[in-house]
Amino acid sequence: MSPRVRKLIGSLALLFLIGFWAVASTIVAMGMMNADRMLQMVFYLVAGLLWVIPGAAIIAWMQRPPRARA
């Protein structure tokens, strides 16, 4: 796969990931409206940072050099 196509696919995957993460964390946060403030703060901290793991994997995949042809 060419680097150009890989970056296009990776960019679209990152956009999907961020959109999905925002909707999913909002749904969970709405369910936690009556929870303790400290629990909410921990949730927002974790939810705000945890998307970086799959995002970094996508970016690492995008930056891989193309395979040498045999």
C-alpha cells in the first residue's frame, strides 16, 4: 500500500475514532450526572486521555515505511 493511501485511510480512521470517542464518552457522562464529583473528574481525565492509545497506533501505522518489493 502506498504511503499516500495509507495516510488517507489513517486520517479517516482518526476522524472516525475521535467522533466515536466523543459520542461514547458523552453518553457515559450523561449516565454519570448524579455520580460523585470526584468520580466524574476521574472519568473525564481517563476518557480524555485514553483515546490517545488507539490514536497513536493508527498514526504509527500511517508512518510505517512501505514494504520493499521482492
